[in-house]
Amino acid sequence: QVQLVEFGGGLVQAGGSLRLSCAASGSIFSIRSMGWYRQAPGKQRELVATITSGGSTNYADSVKGRFTISRDFAKNTVYLQMSSLKPEDTAVYYCNVDWAGVHNYWGQGTQVTVSS
């Protein structure tokens, strides 16, 4: 079992910045990757960014150059630095853990709202 606790999120004006963080605890030794997904109202959940245990990153095209994912292995925490935010970035953001390639764990979600 892996427990995820998310921090950050909130309301920001377009062009602003926010940082999300997600701390993992429990059976963390088999975590392959950590990442962030988001779900806007009426839309499917979509990948935002992931980072593997080796530090490789992957981003959705819509956030490349604006968002940066990073990971603090000592704290078992993943961060998502979001800059140049747009109204279309408004969504609930979920932390995700790929555990040993056999199970996905999800955080409770945190709301990000970008006003125009």
C-alpha cells in the first residue's frame, strides 16, 4: 500500500504560478514512477507529467515549457512547478504512483483554478 498526500493548488490569475507537491508513504520501495494527471469538468483524466525513479521525465504537449516535474527521493515527494498558467489549465490535479508496474495509486486530488 502507498499513501499519497497532496499539497498546493488554489486560485491564480492567468500568467501566474503554482507549485503542487505530493508526499508518498508506505511501500515506497517499489515505486517506478510518480506523476501528475488532471481532470477538467466534463473531460477525461489526462497525463500532465511523470518522472521515473531514474529521473526521466515525460510531459503532455500542452504543458511543455511551462510545467516542471521534479522528485525529492529523500522525502519521497514529487513536485509540479506550474508557470505561465492558462485558464485551460483549470482542473483537479491528481498525484499518481506506478507501483512495480502492477498497480496505480492516486492522491485525493487538488483543485487548480486559473482565472482569465
